[in-house]
Amino acid sequence: MVNHSYANVLYKRLSLPGSKYAFISALKGSAKAPRYDSKLAEIDTNMLLLWGKEDKMIPLKYVRPFMEHGNSRIIILENCGHRPHAEKAKLFNKIVRDFLAK
């Protein structure tokens, strides 16, 4: 299902002066950012990862290091892309509340 209101907001934001350059700059910056793989072993606490099964920006194959970490609870959300907090807000909030309550 297409969320037309989100698409309209996104279109308006991308139509603002300078937005194209800001987006490209952010994209280039994220490509240079340190990768989590080398830091994952340093995390000594329980982690919760909610991953959209249809995420095109960071595909599901990148969840493997978290699966091998041991302190991770990973939940794959069906029919969900890169923004589970927005696409599945009620479910996302329930899962996070339950995780934090433990």
C-alpha cells in the first residue's frame, strides 16, 4: 500500500532549495561512516533490533552480525521497509515497550 501523504511530504521536502545537495552530502557522509561490525563486540548489553523484511536501504542480509552477537533480540517485521517506527508504529511501540519493561 502506498502512503500518499508521506510521499507528498517527502516530495515537498525534496523540492526545497538546496535539498538535492543536502541529500547527496548526507549520502556521501554515511558511506564514509565507520561500520558497526568492528564495534559490535564492544557492546555489552541487550539489544533490540526491529528490521523491515522489505527494507531496500539496508537489506535483511545485514542482520547476520547481530544474530551472531548473542545479546540481540531481533524481530523481522513483515510487509515493512526501512522505517518500521512509521510503517508499523503501533506494533513497533508495543515491541519496544515490552523490551524496555524487562
